[in-house]
Amino acid sequence: AATVLALYPTKALAHDQLERLVDLERSLGVALRPAVYDGDTPAAERTRIKEHARIVITNPHGLNLYLGWHEGWDRILANLAVVIVDETHAYTGALGGAVAWLLRRLDRLARARGARPVFVGASGTIANPAEHFSSLLGAPVELVNDDGSVQPERTLVVLDATRDPARTPLQHAALITRRLVRARRHVLTFSNSRSQAELLARIASDRAVRVEAYR
């Protein structure tokens, strides 16, 4: 009967994760009944989600509104086992303060119904994830940063583009990109803006090499 609440900052992320959870449900053969509950969810669907869904995906802004009628969420709150907060680095400043109080409120409502949810924060772009998530929760957290994915051998090269004033840094990047493509390497080159990406692609391309801008 355990339930899960997954919080994502954007609707696009939420629906992207829903597709993966539906695939997971199919492969496991377990009735997880994952569903997105947000402002676009039809009224009839909302009732079904609150009565049957095991994994509910929403966003902090929406959850703050829905908890105003928390009696209708009794089943989910009473069985709440895990709360997932994705993209935790997005919650800073005034927004971070609001989310911090929301997580405390959610925990209090779940505990009042006998649940003891585990809060899991995820972020791939922050230097102090444990400290940041701990401040959001108001409680100590355990950092999990072991990466078990396959990692190829890496060579890191730092180029000082200022040593050759005849070329701009962007021209250097384009030249390196072209040479790597000619050497039949798969290349991803990042720039600071869309216009720079398109310019870099044009400079890196010639009759033998075609580089495309992707955005």
C-alpha cells in the first residue's frame, strides 16, 4: 500500500518521468499506477489518482495548493513511504524558502497519519548537495554520490586560447572540433549561446566536414 510523491520543478520533467515509470510498471508487473497530478489534470482523473495511484508526480507549487485540502489525500499521506525532490539545486532564495516550509508541512501531515516518509533529493549540478538538501529539510541527510555507471577512460586537456591572439577562443574551439571530426571522433562542442553555437558550427564545417548546431 506504500505511496510515493515525486516533485519536479517543471511539467516537462514530470511527464518525461511518467513515461519511464509506466515502462517500469510494465516490466515489473506491479500495479504502481503512476500518474501526474497538476493543474492540467481533469477533475475525474484527480479523483482516480487520489484513490488508486501509488506514485504521484507533481510540482511544489501545485502540492502547496493541494495540501490545503489534505483530507482528500488521506490514503496517499497515510501510506507515504518516499518523497522524491528532483533538481534540488533549483530551490534557492525565496523559492527555496517556500519549498523548505512545504517539505516540513508535508512531513508533518504524513506523520500525523502514522507515516514516516524518507526524503530523497537529487541533483547533478551542485557542489554541496547534502548541505543544501539538509537546509531544505531542516534535518540531517546522508549523501549518496557513488556513480556505478560505466565510465570510459578520460583525458582532460586545458587549452589556453589567449596564447594565440590571432584566433578567438571560439575559433580555437571550431578548429579543434573540425580536427576531431576528421579523425573520426564523435564530438560534442558546447558554447555559451545559441548564436555562438551556430557560428562555431559554420567555422568548423568545410567541404570534407559538416558540423551541425543542436539546441
